[in-house]
Amino acid sequence: MKALFSLSSNMIPELQFERDFMALTGLTLDMTRFAFAFIGAVASGILVRWIRFPAGRKLFSAVIGLLLVYYPFGSHVIHGVVTSLATYTVMWLIPRKCGTLAWLICFPYLTVLHVANASGMSWNAGDLDFTGGQMVLTLKLISMAMCFQDANSRKEEVRQIGLLLCYQVVS
């Protein structure tokens, strides 16, 4: 099971400018790549403004986004793809219960990833772990699915849930 959740290959070899930057800053390879990916994300955010067509903008964002995540994390990008596809699938197939299902899919998956990769030990050792990004993605996917569920629920259901939550906060 650990092999399934621990895909740690990156087809991008260590480059000379990365070695120079690591020697200059004392950062590890994965932290160096994360820093360069962050700079690349800012640059791509500027470039995406110049794309006039919405479909082109979406395609550019998807491809560059996957490359920017692959660069520091390697094949771990597949975990984000899996949870995203699962969430979008339940949003498409079961829109009135998709928020609840997103919770039931994404959080257990994230928990298994944390356990299988011993993320706490990696962080204590100073290694960069993809599960940090997966945590942010999990929260984004669940909030998107919850909003979609609310938009597709009957107003009376939403009102009853709101009153129930309000009652629990007060008491």
C-alpha cells in the first residue's frame, strides 16, 4: 500500500543552476525547486493576462499549473489529479450531495497520504513534502463542492441546515 501512495520519481534531473542556487542559499533540492516554481507561478500569472481566448487561458493555466507542481514534487502530482477528478465527478453525477461526498473522499485520502509518507517525520527532517500542497487542495476542493451543493440544493434544505448550525453555535 505504501508503494501506491509513495510515488517519488521526478524525470527532471538536477540542473546546474539549481546546484549553484543550493550552494549559495543552503537549501535542499526540493526547496530550491519549490522556490523556482513559485517564481514561475508569479510569472505565468502575468503571462496569462495576455491570452485573449478563455479556452486558451484555461488550457495554458492547466498545463503550466501541472508543470509547476511536477517540477518540485515529481510524480506526486498524481495525487492532486486523483482527488480533483473524484471531486469533479461527484459534482457532475450527484450535485445535491457532492459536498458531503467530497469530504468523504478527500479527507480520508489525505489522511492515508500523511500516514503512508510519514509526513511529520519528513517535515522535521527539513524535507519538502507534497502533502502540504495536498492539504490546501483538499480544502479548496471541499469548499468548491460545498458551494456547488448549496447552489443545487433546495432553498428549504439550505435554510434548515443554516438554522441547525446557528442553533448549535448558540447552545
